[in-house]
Amino acid sequence: MADHRDLSPQSVSEKHKAGGIILIDVREPAEFANERIHGAFLHPLSTFEPKAIPAGTDQLVVFQCGSGKRSRKALDEFRSATGKEASHLAGGIAAWKACGLPTVKINPATGQVEDHGRY
């Protein structure tokens, strides 16, 4: 069920390019190292501390994961612990990539970092 806290990849991309969000990736370090969205900060859900998220700025905090399930959980925990507004990337990085939006990825054959479109 979508609500105002569920942001589309296009909306997150536009806000991210404009500097209007703090993007928080709640996946695990190995997932983040393998492929990530430019400018995302890593705060794994397994060690998640809502009050450690920088939330005192004019930027909207937006959580992101692989498919949207973990980021929704992080969003709920963050809002409950801090009382602050936040959102999450509906569909996670999978939806982001399906829209053709840029990522940074490790090539498994070469171990090289590949920049797939930078802001």
C-alpha cells in the first residue's frame, strides 16, 4: 500500500540530484559494496540506530534497500524513535535500476568499480 512516504525512483532521483535528500542505504555492507546509488550513506538495518541518522537539516531523509521491505522497516523505526518526517524509495535499488537510473557497481569478472552514470 503506497502512501506519501513511498517515493518513486524518479522522484528520489530528482530530489537527490538537487541535493534535497539524505539517502540512507540500509542494506548490508557486502550488498552496498557490490552496487550502490551515488551519494548514499550506509546504515545497515542489522545495526540500525535511528538517532544516528543526520536528520537536523533541510534535507529529507530517504531510506533505500534492495526491494523496499527493509527500507520501509527502517523508515518506521526512524519515525517512531525520532518523530521526524522521512520517506523511502519504493521498490528499492531494483526499481531504481529498472528505471535506468545510475549506480556504482563492482564488475565481478575484473573487480573494477564501474560508474554507471553519475550525477
